[in-house]
Amino acid sequence: MHLSPEEFNPYYAPYIEGATKANSIVKSLTLNLKNVVDFYNNLPDSRLEFAYAEGKWTPKDILLHIIDTERIFSYRALRIARGDKTEMVGFEQDDYIESGKANNRTLENLLNEYKSVRNATISLFGSFSETQLKSIGRASGSPISVRAIGHIITGHENHHNCVIEERYL
């Protein structure tokens, strides 16, 4: 995976560097589907609604954040790949967490939603041509390519899994 610096805001560099490395974005998304489900299924029940400090998210909150972010980024990828030149605004992740109420849901319910969203993302990215993957649009005030979005999705969830391992277990 070689992305040029013009394809993404430097803010996303750690996610792109932490993306699952495979021979295609679809393969990376598919590998992470199993990895994320296994990761959450192996978390102790006692930690699923644990926050390591006041105001921090729980692992259930983080999983819902991963789901919401993937939906938003997939929508951005779709718009860019289809040639929509309208700039897309950002979103306030903390508002999504507060209104998402992840801790009121079961892990099974959250994982079922995650799998549904991921399978839709895999189908979407599998439909893109090489030209579409290289398409660049604007989101949150910066350029971003469709293929950068694909790598950000897996790098973002890998980042959060590492945070959970470091601070929650």
C-alpha cells in the first residue's frame, strides 16, 4: 500500500500506518472482521462496561464508535467514488457515544451490528475499480482518497483494540 501524502490529512497517518496489511483493502477488511469479533468475544465480561478513568469510553462504547465511524467513512468513500464533489463535514464522535447508549446493549447485539456494517463495507469496496479507489474528495476540510479511507477503517479499529489491551485489561 503506497499512498501519497496528497491522499489524506496527516492526522490519519497513524491509522494508515496501523492498517491491516494485505494485498487488497477488501482482504484487510475481511481479516479484521474475524480479528475484531474474536477480540471482543475474548474480553472478560467484567471489562465490557469498564472505563479506566472518568469520562473515558467503555469497550462497548469503543465498539459502537468503530461501527459509527465505519458507516460514516464508507459513506464518504461511496460519495467520492461516485464523483460527488461536495465537501463533507466532520462529525462529533462524543455526541455519537452519548446518544448511542452502547452499555445498554449486549455484546452479541453490538457484534451483530458490527458484522452487518463490515459486510456492507466489504461489498462496497469490492465494487470499486482501481480508478475509483484512487479518487480524491474532501472531508473535514482536507483531501482524502477512497483507498485511504479503506486503510483508515482497519487502522482505526486496530488502534482502538491496542488501547483496550493497554488500558482496560
